[in-house]
Amino acid sequence: MLTAEQRTFANAQRVGRFATADQDGQPYVIPVCYACGPEAFYIPLDTKPKRVEPQRLKRVRNIQANPKVALVIDHYAENWSELAYLLIRGVAALLPPGDPEHQHAIALLRERYQQYQTMPIEAQPVIVIRPEAVVAWGKL
Amino acid sequence: MLTAEQRTFANAQRVGRFATADQDGQPYVIPVCYACGPEAFYIPLDTKPKRVEPQRLKRVRNIQANPKVALVIDHYAENWSELAYLLIRGVAALLPPGDPEHQHAIALLRERYQQYQTMPIEAQPVIVIRPEAVVAWGKL
């Protein structure tokens, strides 16, 4: 999926931006926390703080209407020779609680973000992105 | 378009993430530099460094196929009570060089990014986003 260099870069960043589109082709993009597994990226359904039910989140409704998604993980610096990004395009789905891959995703997320260790993210589905195309740009 | 607080937040960040989608609903998202005018956001067509002709950029081809876009401007911190984002959804177009709004956009971009003062961004179209919906989340 990713080269070793791309994986190191992805793991070194703390926030990505996740783009979905609804059935009318209207894009939607939000910052997300993520973990990077061997073959997939995982994004929990927390809303920091929660204001709506996770199943009602626009990102979830978009995935259900159109599973094509994109995730960008980038590094910004005022010295533009240091700019870099990884763009992952693929298909997203929701992993339900109890699914073994859901349990694996929760473990990866809690290892990466200590903030999740006390948040009940295991009770909600996890978004899984299965990459179909990866573009790396700049100085990873 | 934006409240004073939202405008201050937008101007305080240095990079946004710009989402487009092609005619098949496949999202695409990349980091972008932007300037915020009274009624629009402006994104220059530089590619830092240029590898393809600006008119061939995926972001440009997507806008031509589907002008619906989204731009997220956010702040990340490990203290998640400080997280914030502005999500702008709207319609994008290309301003050609010579258009008065293009000149205005170039001036705003060069004021905001000294890096652009020596880059010939005025020779390329500028992406303009005309917002139709703005969502503010978190501690702007």
C-alpha cells in the first residue's frame, strides 16, 4: 500500500483531512485523527465533543451514499522547499463494533493518540479507507 | 460571508485543504495556500515546484467538470479542547489573468505570503471559491 518512507511520514503527522462527496458530487472535507494499518487507514467516529449522533454525521451519510473518498496527510512549513503531502484515494466503509478489524483499529488509534484511551470510541463504528491510489508529493 | 471572528481565524492559519470531486464523485483533496477576500477565497495555481501545466492539474480539471468544492481551514493541537475548523462549501471558478478580480486576488496573496512576491503567479488563473455555506466548529 505505502512505501516505508510514506508510512513513516504518515505516522509522523498527527492530523489528516478527509474528503467525501455526496450523491450530487458536493465535496465535504474535515480534519481527522487517523491510524495507519498495513492495508488501510482508520478514522474513529468521535466528534470532539459530540454534538450529533455518529450515524448522522455528514461524513457517514456521504460514505453510505458514495464510498469514494480521499485523505490528505501533509506537512506545511514557511520554507516551501519542505512542503510535502501524501494523497490517498480509495473506498471507505464502516467497521461495526465487534468486528476483529474494528478492534485492531481501536488499538492502533489508542496507541497513537493517548487522548482516545479514555474516550469510548470502541462503541462506535470506525471508518476504514482501503487505498486504491497513493500520490506522494514533495519532501516526505 | 464570514463573521469577523471567522475571518480572523481564517487569516491566522497559513494552509487550508481544498476538496474537489470529479464527474464520477471521486473526491480529491490537497493542501493549498489561500487568501480571504470580502466575498470569496482565492487559491493560486502554483505547484511548488511546477511539474505539470497548471491547466492540467487535477484540481483544475475537477472544477471544470464539477464546480462544487469545499475548503477546510483548521487548527490542530494535542489539547483537543483547542481544536477548531471552518468548513466552506461553495462553487469554484477560474479567474483569468487580466480580470480585475484576478489582480485583486494576486495582491491579497502576495500580501499574505511573501513567498509569492517572487513567483509569477499573476501569469496563471486563480481559483475563486464563492461560499454558499460556512460551518464553524470548536474554539475559533
